[in-house]
Amino acid sequence: MKIVKLPITLLFALIFGLSFLFSCTENEETVIQETEETEETPVTLNNEINEFVWAGLNEVYLWQQDVPDLADDKFTTFNDYYTFLNGYNTPESLFNDLLYQIDVVDRFSYIVDDYVALENSFQGTSNSNGLDFQLVRLSGSDDIFGYIRYVANNSDAASKDINRGEFFLTVDDQQLTVNNYIDLLFGSNNTYTLGMANITNNSIALNGKTVELTKTEFTENPILINKVIETSGVKIGYLMYNGFVANFDTELNNAIADLKSQSINELVLDLRYNPGGSVRSAINLSSMITGQFANEVFSTEVWNNRYQEYFETNDPEYLINRFTSELSNGTTINSLNLNKVYILTTDGSASASELVINCLRPYIDVIQIGTATTGKYTASITLYDSPNYGRDDANPNHTYAMQPLVLKSANKNGDTDYYEGLTPDYTITYETGSGIAEGENLLNLGTLGDENEVFLAKAISLITGATSKFTDTKSKAGIAIKSIADTKDFTPLGKGMYKNLEQPFK
């Protein structure tokens, strides 16, 4: 048997003639199409989705050349091919087995069985009650609890008596544990009741308060707070932006216009809970912060060997993302023309958030405050089970889609591979009974947007030169905890980015 590949120029014409969503990846197709006659008994393929998984990863996966089971010459007959695919009971098990050093090198490729939910997440829409929380456990305990990071505007949670800094210990009267929290909080139950709690002397206990929340199809505006703080004769813009959602680029542009109209001198960009999203939105935001670098190189892309060679030979400009002066709808971008920006981060700042930081650094002073970011410099695209992996003509027998990593991003200077995350210039710490911890102090979260909130207070002190007592690590002792997960880990997009294809290949 021989493997027949589509000519790459034809493949691109098929793929990029479509207008579908990319999740910071790209898509292509390699399929086994032709077989030589043989007398052996033909093997029947048990699951057509498995063939979609192998063919898609073989074609466009970033580390295709490093995975022996994805090699172009892996199979010599269809019987070999189908026998291999039939060795996996589920598409998920095959997908995971084909990833390159899963959870070590490749920590972010994934497969979904409902691409409609995935597409909705790209638009900021998910089944949600609007509560954003982190799940942690106290040292030495299997019991876990949650603390509220923020409440999304205009959500079900926003209409209830629940606020940032509160704790919950039970769901529907069941104690949260490492074994049940997924079912209780992210399962099929759209309505649940949280048992709220207090922490005293490193011990957490129910306080008698309960809050019932209901999930609906909810579209979260990623612009949580946009305000101006005047202090020490300086006007400081503060923007808390919780997701790079392309549908809200106009609102983002308007938010920047509002800050500009108030003649701000400095900008504090709060990305501490921002897991990423649209690459185009990241470019737009970076262009809004600056404005003086239109058409300069924002980022460059590196693909697998097959595609890198093709792009470099046929369309090297495709590998370059540039600063822009307008949104995709032609609206002029409102730019602040700043030469410095203060960005607040945690380990929940990922993907497009890191892209903004890394790609602005060659051009302006980026003062990063908080803790190290996630470390996601790679990007994925959505692959559907169709002749060209696009949304049109997707196989009607299922709704599986893949989100494999297909490229890694670098800034103008070639800086990439920040696997351990981007290290802050100023690390936020607090004291616990067992030493110094990094990040947010659960017992002193403060109010987002308030100039006394620890992260923001540090930025303000750097801007004004005034020391604030709220930046003192000893201002309030905290507790030692271990992070388990956060709300955004359970959205279809997760900590990823996507990009719209704006022009097909010639």
C-alpha cells in the first residue's frame, strides 16, 4: 500500500478557502487513500473517528516528526493501519497516545466530543453561573475548598449574595474532595447550593450561609473593570481583562477610548485570571496600548517541519503577525501610545496573555507584577472530521473535534519556549506559618480595582514612588495551600488561544 498525500497547494486551497475559527493552530489533512491489492483478509475499521484523529495529527501536529506512530511511512497496508487504529477503544485514548510527551512537553492539546460547545467558548459563551473560583486544599488534607476570585457582571452569581474573597466547603451538602469536585461543580447539575465557610487559625468550617446558583448559557464580557485612579497627581488607567474574546474587541476598543479621553498617564493591565483566547485580540490590545508600532512585527510562528518549509518557501509573510491600526471590521484602533505598561499576572495568566507580555517587551517597558505565568507559548487550531478539516461538510455521524498544538509563537527577538512561564519583575508574596508563599493571600484578597488591593497597590507604588502598607508581605499572615484547579480549566477552550483566518492562501 502507498500513502497518497494531497498536494500541499491544493490542500491549502481547500482549507484556507474556508472562513472558520482557528484556536491558535491551523489545519490540514493527510489521509491514506489508495491501497495495493492483497490477498489477505481485509481488516474492518471499528471507529471512523479514530481515523480522523490519526490523519489530522499526522498532517499538522507541531511535533509530528517526533512521534514514531505519526510517521508518514508508519503503515504499509490498510490492514496495518486499521489494526493499529482498532487497538484503541476510544478516540480520546488514541489522541492522548499520539501526543508528544503528554503533560511534559505537550500539556495543552485536547479533543472534544461536542464542537458546538467549543465554538461557543470561543465567543465567550459557556454553561455558567458567572462564578469564577479557585479550588485548593489545606496542607495535609484531601478535603478541598473553593475561594471566589470574581463574579462576572450580569450573571446569575451577580444577583446572589456571594462575593470575591468568600470560601465554600460543600456542594449540595457534600464535602468537596479531590475525588468528587468535578462531578459536583462541573457535572450535569446546572443548579447547586454552595455551603459557605470561614477560615480561622488555619482551619476551615461551615458558617451556616448557603448560596444557590444556576448555570445557563452565559456570555461573559471579559472587561470586568475599567476605571481611572487619580493618586499623587497621576492618572492611572486600570483595566481588568479576563479573556481575549474577539466578539468583544469593539468593547475593548471603547474601553481604551474611555481611558484615553481621561488623559491617563499610566496603565495597569490586570491579566491575573486571563487564560488566553484570540490571537487577533491580543494583537489589537497590544496595538491599543502602544499605537506607534503599526505594521511592525508583533510575533512570528514556527510550525512542524512540513508546514514550516512550505510557508518559508511559498508565503513567509504568513508566519508573521504584525501590530495593527484597525480592528478586523475596519474600525480605527484607539491607541494610548504608551512606552510602559504594568501587567498583573498569576499562574492563571496563559496563552494570549503571555503573548501580549512577550511580544510587547522588545518595544516598550513591560513591568510584570505578581507570579510567574502558565508557560503556554504554543497555539492550536480546530480540526473537524471533514475532507479538509474545516467546519463545512463535517461528518454528521459525530461532533468530535481536535484542538492540537500546531505552532509556537516567538516575539520580534525570537524569544519563545518559556515553558516555566514568564517571570515577574516584582513577585507578590505573603507570610504563612511555614514560610513565605507567592501569589494571592486568600485571607487578604481585597477588592478588585481598589487601590489598596495588594497587586494593584504594588503597581501604584511603583508608578508614584510612594510606599503602601498593603504591599508589605507581613501586612496579614496567610495560610499554606495547594492549588487543585480553577473554573477556567473546565471551559472547552481552557487555557488556549485561537485565531481567525482573514485571508485564504493564493
